[in-house]
Amino acid sequence: MKSSELAFKQLPLISIVTVTFNASSHIQKCIDSIQTQSYPNVEHIIIDGGSTDGTTAILQLNDSKITYWKSEPDAGIFDAMNKGLKQAKGDWIYFLGADDTLYPAFSAMAALLKDRDTIYYGQCSWGDLILGGEFSPYRLTFDCICHHSVLYPKRVFEKYRYSEEYPTGGDHLLNIQCWNDSSFKKAYHPLIIANFAQGGVSQSILDPLFDQDFPGIVMKYCSLTVYFKYRWRQIKNKRKLV
């Protein structure tokens, strides 16, 4: 075996999971952004929700670039993401939206993946803004980390799955679970690894059940210190409105 082949086999495999539905106007850019990465050991899994706009024709044209894809109706974005997890064979799991794209810094982040018990995360662009920075369990009580910033070791999904109960809050719940789970270390690197497109599902679909359940979620998964800080912030915010 050539030394280059041996080095390739020793690189961790990264599974990139993309969920699509009627994404014909942008899915090609998403696929191309993965194909141009310098990090070589990547598989791309696409779960389509039964598109009717030509998305599947584009997937067929890119069949040689996609490790696995399937088109069928689903019960929502987190049902589709969980389907993708069932197909993922990687040492690391990453979710990229159909209208999102990777930057070259994704490969720089990939080169840092060492500890299979550590969640590595960076930043995303969103319009003219940069989303990210270091997250703590307390910050997650008032801010949701963009999952396009995060590379999860596969052990996370041996322990957790996305809740399909919440239309858009499932990723926030998962990260609260992970950031309050001491068996997973977290490593932040200030690399802008992806562009998070504006106008996605999370910005257009409300999730009142998640909002209603959120205090109980914080109480269940966070420490008492974090929970009391969260409740005190709520009290102060209510006082400002009086």
C-alpha cells in the first residue's frame, strides 16, 4: 500500500448529512462545496422528503458524488436527519442544509479532529453576520448554537437522537443535552466553516411546544446553578416589561 493511501485510510471519516425538500435551486451548490474540500475522507448522505421540483433529477446527475441518497416522504426535518444518521458510517457526523455551503475552513477544522469523545465546533456566516463563539450550558438557555458549526463524534448519536416532537427545536434540545453531558468534552475553534443560508425552515416555522417545554428542558438537563440563573433572567426580563 502506498504511503498516501495509508494516510488516507488513517484519516477519520466524516459523514455529512443533508436533508432536502424541493431544493433544486440550491442543492448543486451544496454538493459542489463538499466536493471542493481539501479534506478527502468524506461521505455525503442526502435524505430527500419526496421533492417534486426536479431535486431528485439533480441527485441522479450527482450520483457518483453522493455516497447514499433516498427520496421519500418524511415526518419532518428531524425525522429525515435521524434517517440520515442510520446511514452514516463516519467517525464524525456533520449536518449541512440543502441551501448551505461549506467554506475551505471546514477542511481545516476536519484536520483538528482527534479525540472521539470531543465535540468540535466553530462559526458560520449568516448574511453579513458571523454566528458562533464559545458556548456554555448557560448560554444555551438563551441562544442556540448553529448546528452547521458543529462536528459531532459518532458516540453522540449512539447516545442521543434528534427529538421529532419539536418541528424546529430538536437541534437546540440536542445541544443542551450534549453541553450538559460531562462525558463529552467541547473544543471551540474560531473557524468560519459554513455559510448558513437566510430564510430557512427554522426562521419560518414556529415551535410553540418547544417554547412551552423549554423551562422544563432546562430544569431537566442543566445544573441547578444554570437553571436558577435562567429563571432569574426571566424574572428580570418580565420586570422590564411592566
